[in-house]
Amino acid sequence: MSKREFQTEVSQLLQLIIHSLYSHPEIFLRELISNSSDALDKLRHLTLVEDQYKALPFDPRIDLELDEENKILRIADTGIGMNEEDLVSHLGTIARSGTKNFLSQLSGDAKKDSNLIGQFGVGFYSVFMVADHVEVISRKAGEDKAWRWTSDGKTSFEIEPAERPVAGTTVIIHLNEEGKQYANSWQLKEIVKKYSNHIAFPIFLTYDKSEWNEADKKSVKTRTTEQINAASALWRRSKNELKDDDYKELYKSLTGGFEDPLFWFHTKAEGSLEYTTLFYIPSKAPLDLFQAEYKTGVKLYVKRVFIMDDAKEFLPQYLRFVRGIIDSEDLPLNVSREILQQNRVLTSIRSASVKKILSELKNIAENQPEQYQKFIAEYNRLLKEGLYGDFANRETLLELIRFKSTKAEGMTSLADVKARMKEGQKSIYYITGSAESLLRTSPLLEIYRKKDLEVLVLDDEIDEIVFANVEKYGDIDLKSVNKTSTDGDLKDESESGKAEEIKPLLEKVKGILGDRVKDVRASVRLADSPSCIVSDDEEPSMKMQQMLRAMGQ
Ligand code: ADP
Ligand code: MG
């Protein structure tokens, strides 16, 4: 038997999890079942595509076994299993990059933090909220040896050889004071229904069922095994069979969270390509959205078989907040990440999906403006990113994005701005910069105010670079008031000729400012202020370019 220390971060994490999640200890079950389901997905995939696994017996299932008297709960799966090395690296260290983020984001609010646990994948350790000590007996598919990992979740764990007749993993939980409440079949059924009902594999519960025996006039206990989840690929059912609650429940089991989604779009395509997509918009933007190592949330299935998740190919980057499922009839089961990148089927599904998501959003914008406001509050910026990269959908994105403006309260659409344009107005104007209040009082706006022209106030840091590339909304020009060029809407007959008049003054100012400016020009844009600083039309904003590059655009 060998005793080993946990990596320091694991010990820290264990303490944090145990202390911050005390009010939701039940999520341990969700986490362990999802690990089992992942392990079954992995093995199923191998048995379909790898010759050496094809011959292995594979009866995918998850078994919960309750020993009420001794307060022991076992969770067994027939999945991929772990060998000695896997046990050490998966259950003894934190190799994942997201974990540091996780540690820094724990807030002390149990509800928020338990959502984080699912997002960052530190699920296994949640078992120590309810356990005095835990045994993991595992045998990796294709190998003969089995191993027992044991730990009290404090500072160390032990590994020794063990027996297991078939490949898979059994987690044996010796319930502690807090965990004793789960030595209860009714509780276990409720929790599984709540979080794991749509796991694609059957989950069985074995327990002592009390039944009334009419002959003896007393209740007797019989050891019983029952399937306790629906195990259906719910997204493959037709829309009219599904209730809102079904969709919400599936969403929660997909994301491991507690919140309802804001919207969902369920599509079944039956043309030259056959596929089902079910996309969800989370009601709150995922926390890692603006981190380089964000997680995506769309899972790929082929004929109901889980293939992979966290692949950035399924949707364009700006839609990285979308969660859900793509289930295709046409892709091969052994499709790899490399193949996916250029796969015609996926490319078509992807572009149809983007169009679908955007058109559904447009629908909501038109028919449920209040709901749409909630969407905008979370995702407006992501739509702007799309403007930068997704030329095919630029027009739709422009319809979807909302703007602050000198003439509207709250957020306004370009369609509304267009409707407010004055007779003969040729362009829509915007000002960019970093602080809304400075923008609203900028001298650059004086002339527009004087001429009663609306100006959009673009105060998001990405606006400048994004809108530099957007020249038109329909057939109307979009123009930045920060730039040097003047425009037909501003020119005034009486002002021409003035530039000549003040030329000596311009030369003098230029002489004084020297290298600090590129040029000093006369302008018609100011009404009351004598001068202002603007950027050159062609000058790209370096900072913005760097930023977008950093986001991987
Ligand atoms: P995550 O599931 O997000 O990777 P966990 O802490 O839940 O994080 O699990 C850590 C790792 O331990 C998993 O990635 C997996 O490699 C391994 N593991 C956990 N449970 C099982 C299981 N039942 N079968 C096989 N591997 C498992
Ligand atoms: Mg997990």
C-alpha cells in the first residue's frame, strides 16, 4: 500500500469546497453521476471506433447501491475506468487550468459557488462534503488490474491493488454526519431526478424497499433494484411533446446549474442533412466569457451517441455563451476534432445554426422586447464581436445590437435611429470613447446638437475597432464623429472659404504643437468650443486591435 500526499492546491480546494458548499451537499451525487456518464461516453465511443475495444463486453449503466444500516452509498459504472496512474493524476492533483480561476472566484455564496464547481470541473472532491472517507475501486477498460484509491479528503490518499470483475469505477462513500441524510432511497431518487434525469444511461438504485405484506399484516423489506432516471435523449422528441419544464430540466442537467435559461431554440432539420439542435441562452453570461480559456457549452452527438464537447468548432466564437446540443445523423461516429474543422456536414450545421439563433433572437427582439432587454444586458458586446468576424450575418447582427444614443433613453436599435433620421440626412453618426459621461458632453457633439442630429454613444472598449469596419447600415453610411472627415450633413454654405481666412492661425498653432500632432485643420464640426482633438480617418486604433487579437478574433 502506498500513501501519497495530495497536491497542495487539492488540499486547499477540498477545504474550500467543504466550507463553501455546505448548503448544497446534494450536488456530490450530480458530480459523481456526471463523472460516471462521462466515463461511459468515453468507453462507448472507443467500442464504436477502436478495434481493440470492439470485442469488449459493454453494458453501459450506473448503479447506486444503498446500505442504509451502515450508511454506505456505492456509485458504480461500467465506463472507461482508471488505472493506477490515472487515479493519481485525476484524483490527486489539479492539472486543469481552470482551477486557479475557480479558486479566485469562490464568493462564499453557496449557490453561486456550486455553479462554479460544475463549470470548472472540480466535481469529484465534492464527495468529501458528505463522506468521512471514500474508496474508489477502478479498472481501466482493456487492462486486467484493478486499484483501490482511498482517502479521508484531508491531506493524503492511498493506492493498492484490488479486484474488480469488469472495467469501470465504483465510488464507495462512507457517509459522515452531514451525509447521513442521503442514506435514504427517497432522497436519492429525488436528487437523481432533479439533476441527472436525462443522462443518456440508465441509473439504477438498489435498496431495501419496504412493502406491506398482507398475509403477515406487516411491512417487510425486500432488496430491490429500480431504474430511477428517464435516460432519454429528450431533444430527439418533438417540440409539442415537450413542456417548458422538460427543457429547463435538461438545461440544468447539461450545465450543472440551478438557473433557468433565458431562451431556447429547438430545431429539427430534415433536408439533405438530418440533425437536431437544441440551443439555450443562459440567463446570466458565463463567467469565463472573456478569459482566453473559456469553456464552450455545446455538445456534439451523432445518432444520440455523445461524441465530444468543449469544441470551439461548433459555433462561431462570438456565440460562445450558447449552451446546448447538436445531434447529427450524417457525421461518422469516429469523427475527430481535426476532421470536424473542415467537415462539410458540420460547416453546414454550423452556419444554419448561427442563422437560426440570430433569427430567433430577432423574433424575440420584435415580439418580446422586455425579454430581449435581458438578453442585451448580458450579450450586446458579444454581438458586436460578431460584427467583427461574421460578415455573412452582419446585417442581422446590426439589427440585433442595441445602442446608447443622444436621442433615446436606454438602448435603441438602428431601425429606430433610422426612423428618427431627419429629412435629407445622409448618415448615421456615432462617437466612440471610454466614458459615457465624457462622450455625452464632448465638444465633438456640439455641431450635431445644433443641427439636431442624433449621435450614437459607443462607450464599450471594443466599439471603436468594431465599428471602424462597419461602413453601412443598409444603404445608410455609418460615420464616426471622432474622425477628421466632414460630411454632407454638416457642410454649410456660409462656412466655405473660412478655412482660407484662418490659415495663418492654423500655421501658428501647428508650429507651437510641432510633432505632438499630425495636422491642425479648420473644421465645421464645433459650434461653441474653439478646438478639439480628433483621430485620423485611416489611423487604426492599436489598442483595440491588440485587444481583439487577444480575444482570438
Ligand atoms: P471533471 O469531471 O470536470 O474532469 P472531476 O473532479 O469531476 O472533474 O473528475 C476528475 C477526473 O477524474 C475526471 O476528469 C476523470 O478523468 C476522472 N474520473 C472521475 N470519476 C471517474 C469515473 N467514474 N470513471 C472514470 N474516470 C473518472
Ligand atoms: Mg466531473
